[in-house]
Amino acid sequence: MTQPLEDIYHYVLTLPWSVTIAYLAGAFLAVNIVFAWLYTLEPTAIAGARPGSFEDAFYFSVQTVATIGYGAMHPDSRYGHLLVSVEAMIGIMCNALVTGLTFARFARPTARILFGARAVIGPADGSPHLMIRMANWRHNLLTDVRVQVLLLCEESSEDGEPVHRAIELPLVVDQTPILAVTWIVKHRIDANSPLHGPDRLARLGAAGAELVVCLRGIDDTFNTEVHARHRYTLDDIVVGAVFENVLAPRADGSRVLDYRSFHRVVAVDASPRS
């Protein structure tokens, strides 16, 4: 398993903002505490500071590492000048690293795709289908959008060893030139489907199988490829249901997406034939 320090750049980029800020604040505090202690080792290192005052030394360190330099305190010995030189160099390097990481996090293109809380198995075009609903939450255009639905399951090899498999479920339509509002992708459950059979879902669920939906497309705003992924356990699949309509008509004849109904499903009269 890769440790964070083995790929620290990737590790920092994947952290939540709250954790990143906490790490930066902790590092800033630690650097200034260390240098404040070093300054207090020589009482005459800082002019304008109370001799041996850790508080004054700490604030002087903050001014130095942040290149503030108010002037009320300044180095007053060779030892003090050496420490200031080292701390100033560390401050310049840290400022450059933090600026680069912050820019990288903001500039990284991401997709904001809303996936339905549930998937459904219900009738469509006269046969049972697995259906998954998604929407572009950013309200711009995604072009050349492609979707894959994978069934992740565990099987036993001939030697009895567990083998993890990713089975791609063929979709009725797996790509669309434009995704502006919402899209329901469908997998027909026929005799060739891994989901076919009256107790197939129960057996797959007992084995810990799950669905993974992978979407990629070109963001029209950034003009770059973005990706989105969502997982469903088989307990998240509602059998014998369809999605509630989410497109509400307007007075001018256009339709608007009603997010209040996005995650709702409606039971059908009878479960689809398996």
C-alpha cells in the first residue's frame, strides 16, 4: 500500500480542503515554534524583543517567515542574522509550494455529476431494464459523454482462490453528444445479462457485488475532459420501480429540472419479468 509521503503531491491534492488547511496551519505553527525557540537560545539575537521572551521571538519568527518586517524587532547579532537568513529561505520555499498546490487544486478540472441515490429495475420498451439516473449539476454543457456500468463481483477460481471480476454491462445507449440536463442510462436484462434470473440479485448481493458507474466527457467551459464515478451496492437497487419524472413544464413551453424529485422512485404495478 502506497504511503502518503511516497507520493505527497498526489496525497495533498486528494485531501479535503478542511484537512489541507489544518495541515498548513499546523506546519506554519510548528516552523514558527521551532525558530522562536532557536531565537531564545541567544538573548541578544533580536533587538527590540524582551530578553528570553518566547512570545516576542515567536512573533518575530512570524514576521520573518511571512516577509512582513514591521521593523520594531530586527536581528541584532551574527547568530540572529544567520537564523533569519535560514528562516527567510524556508519561508520563500513554503510560499511557493503552497501557492502551487493551491493553484493546482483550483485549476484541476472536475465534473459535478449528480447520480440518483437509487438505481431501479423496471419495465422499459416492453422488457426489464436496469436504469440509473444522472444529471449535470453544473448547468453547463458536457459534450461527447460516454458512460460505463461495471458489475464488480467476486468469484472462485479453479484453485478455490477468490478472483475479483469487473463485468461491463452493455447499455442500450452508452454515449450522448450533449449532456445538458439529465440522462437515464439503461441496461437490458435479458438471458445474456449477468443480472438475469429470479434470485440472481440476491446471490450477487450476498457475495458483496456492487455496481460502479463511470462517466467521462468534455466540459464545455474548461474545454477539457472530466470524469465522474459513483458506486451502488445491490441493496441500492429498487426492483419493480421507475424514476419519478423530474422535468417540470414552464409557461413558455420549456422544461426545467426539479431536483426535489431527482432521487424519488415510483413502484410499478408488477415487477419486471426476469
